[in-house]
Amino acid sequence: MAKWTAFPHLGDYQFDRASVKKHWLRLHAGDAEPLPSSPQVIDAWALFHNGEFQKAAEAGVAAGGDGITVANKATAIYANYLEKKEKVRLDLFTEVAQRAALQASDHPGNANAWYWQAYALGRYSQGISVAKALAQGLGGKVKDALEKAIRLQPHHADAHIALGTFHAEVIDKVGTLIGGMTYGARKDLGLKFFQEAIKLQPASAIAMIEYANGLVMLEGDKKAREATRLYEQAAAAEPFDAMESLDVELARAELQG
């Protein structure tokens, strides 16, 4: 495996097995992942929360079982925020989607197996263009996997965000009529999923960012002021771990750019 780009603030977060367990509910408010019983998997999560994404992915794969979820999250977050080469990014998302699909096949009751499959396919779709991805049938796979994740874990804030984004992007790219008839995308549902995500995790920077993006796609310029307010809230959030730090930096960069 090629060496991944380092998280730019290594050392800012110092989680270990004990502190990950202590702060588990706060750290996993977005993905609703159950606390693992395996110490090795918790150690892999500590690497993830500290920003050691490549080590976390390798440790998760080595641990197996619930460790696959650590590997998928670490790889997907790294690819989304830190990988500079587009082909490598797409390859990493493909790797996550395939690994998560296998995990979902083996453990169909695992909400995050479905979620990470959907997340990876969704980011891959954005990389190749949403319109092209819809033509390849990826939209239906993303929607189905996210709906399964939410059925299995109704408090999965991140799945609500992603499903809101699905509805918004489809409508933005192909319009309300075709989006609704062909892909089951609806403006009211998209807004509802975003609002539920904010309700489930009100301090989440990424929920605010994606809701802001979704508002502009679904409502246009009339919601630009509200979208900016959401970005400002996200930029002012206090990150609790490395991933949240990347979310907050994204919001700040958007406001500056």
C-alpha cells in the first residue's frame, strides 16, 4: 500500500483505548456504531480519531469483524479529505464500496456496512459526475443502501445526511420530474432527511455543511443566506477528533474562498 498523505495536525488528538471507550457516544454520534468488544478494534478506532488514517485502516483489516468498519471509515475519510490524486481517490472509494458490500453480505444487520457502501459509491459518483453515475445505475444502489442503514439504525445521523444529499443532487442534476419518476428523489424528503440529521446531531459541522449545500441545490439562491449561516456555524464548531477537524477546516475554507 502506498504511503498516504499525513493528517496535517497529527498530535493534536491523543486518544487511547480508555479515552475512546469513555467518549464513545460523543465520538460516534454520527455513525451510531456500537462499542466494539474487541480491544484491537478499539485500538484501531483510537488511531482513526487521532488522524492516523492509514494505520487505522490497516489495523481494522487486521482485526477483522467489526474492524472492517474502522478500515472503511478511515479509508473513506482519508480519500475524501486528504488524497490529492483523483484516480487514487476513486480507487479508494471503490475499495471501500467492495469491502463494505462483502461485509453487508456477511452481516446484513450491520447498519454501517450498508452506510459505508453507500458513502463510498456516493463519493465515487461525485468524482465521475453524478449524471454519469446515475446512468450507470449507482444512484439506486446508494439510495437502497442508505435506506437499509436507516431502517437498521434510525438514529444514524450520517445516513440521514447522505440520503438528503442523494435527493438534492439527483434533483439538481436531472430536475424534479425525472428525478422523482426515475430515481424516487423528492425535494420534501431531501429537506426532511437533512433536518432529521441536524436534530440527531445538532453540533455536527458536516451535517451543517451538507444541509447548506442541499438547501442551495433544492431551493436556489433564496436560501443562500441560510446556507452561509450554516457554514458559519460549522466553521465555528469545536472539533473533538481528527475527522471533525477536517470538517471544520472545510467549512472555513469555503467561507474564505
